[in-house]
Amino acid sequence: MNNCEILIPKDFNQLSVGVYQQLVTYNKNINLPHYNNKTSPSNKFIIPSGTPINIAPLLPSKYWSMEKGDPLAFILEFNQDLPLEGEHPCTIWVKDMATTPCTQNNSFNFQLIHWNEINGLGRDLDGQALFRLNTNGHIFYYKPDSAFICNARFNAVPPAYRDIHAFPSHPDFVIEVRSFSNIPSNDLNNQLLKMCRWIRSGVESGVLFDGMGMNIYLFCQTNILANGRHGQVQGQQLAHNNESNQIQINIQQYQNDINAMVIANINVALHQLEVQRLQQKLQTMNWQQVYFENMIPYPGFQNVSYRTIPLVGIPAPTPNRGPQLIVHCIGFVNGFNIDLSKVWIR
């Protein structure tokens, strides 16, 4: 082993203080949970995953009262290889990136990317993007599992920020995935709190997928609802019903054509394949459809509404896959439908 290398225990990560290395106190007996940092280099600290850490002891107190610059922001930027999140002025935690949530993230990201490639209304972002949120004067730094920001707002972000996937403001839509890990940041109440902060900071709508608790949560701003229902829902439901009816008409037309072609001894293979495709699509459209309706205010958070959809008991197409359920999104991502059957559960 190289003399510069150190063994990092499972579920721990090595944090670098980077540009502040000359300012770091050499007292390694700071109060970090579960692990002694005496063996790590002077500018690196080993911290547990998913556990909020007060990093103020790493720097002299005068640097936390700097009028210019933000030490927490610099530390987050310097550790872009870590899925770090934080709360101003001096609290950070490593977001859990275990195998199962990462696989689920990939499914949500793929669906969002595919939809955005067709529509081109903005930029789809993943967990590499870091957003600075202002919630009633409280500053948070969050990395969503998936996010969308419209073209106008993305183009307004200075290139220097975009180049490092750091955004000084909120996205328009987020997806968060709760992990199965038993760590503080993965607690359901903390996950719900995070969603409330996303919305309170200006995010229009979002989805929290909880594979552990087998629920999915919809969140949005209350002021875009009327009686707990978003204005786009009626059009979404009408479009869904019209498309379903049209598919049934098309299937019947193809079947009539096939019967006539059989009598005329004409090859019907292509028509039969099209009928199978339409039948599969119709089957998907008959799954449970979920909309941003029946939303209720989230207690303690002004202008935040939510809805809980239990997933237990909903059939899944194959074992270990998500249920046969489609979520119809709203606002800037109107037309984006999340297919939970494409998400691995475990």
C-alpha cells in the first residue's frame, strides 16, 4: 500500500477541506461520530455516510463569519466527487448512494431524459447537480436524484456555474429516491422534510419514491392548485381517455383488415405485430393512473401540498419490479409520465 493511502471503512467517506487546508486545525479529536480521524492526513477527514456533521471545528471560527464567500460552499465544490449535501452555515452529510437507489435513479433518469429528448423544453439533470436553496432565509445545498430545469432558467445560470453543475437557485421539478440504508438522512421524516424544502424554495413539483415503505409521494406548490387539483389534470385525463378509445378503434380496424387479408391469402404478419403492439399499449393505459389531485397541505409548511399513494397490493409485471402505475406530472414537465413498472424495487 502507498504511504499516502489510508483504509476507509465501509459506509464512510473521506472529506477534503481543499483550499482551506492551511487553515485546518491540527486537533484531530473533533467530535465526528463512530470514527477516529487521527490516522488521516491533516487536510482530510473521514466521515460516516448519511450522518449530519458539524464541520465548524475544522476551521477557525473567524472563517465562519466571513462577509464574503461561503466556506461551506467551497468545501462542497472541492469535494465534487462525493455526493455531499449541506445546510448553512456548517453542516454537511454524504448522501446515500447504495446500489439499489442508484439503480432506481437510473430508471427515473432514463425516463426523464427520453421525454426531454422528444420535447426539448429544458435540461434534465442527475445527482451530479448541486442546487443552492433559500427556504425562508435558511440556505441548503441539495443534490436531487433527478431534476429538470426549463431552458430559460438554465440559460440564465452563469456558464461558470453550469460547467461544474452548481446552480445558485432551484430546479423546476425533482425526483428523490429513498434508500434502504439505515442511516439518519434516509429516515422517512427527513426525506419528506427535504421534499418540503425543495418546494418551499421554489420548485414547482416533485416526486419522492419510497421503495422501503412502498409509497410514492407527490409534492407541489399549493398556489398552483384549485381545490387540491392542478389545472392540467382535467386535460391529462381527457387525453388519456381519448387515446385509449382511439387505440381500441385502431385494434378493431386492424383485426378487420387481417380477416379480409386472410380471405385474400395476403401475408398478415406485419398487421398482427401492430395489433400486439397496440394491445400492449392499451394494457399499460389500463394500469392505475395517478394525477396531481386530492392534494392536501403539508403540516407546518406554507404553500406546500402533497399526496401519498400506497404501492402495496398493486400488481407488478415481473418480480422485483415496481407496480403497474403511471404518474402524470405537471407544470414544466406536463406530459412526462413516470412508469413505475420500469423501476427495480430490490
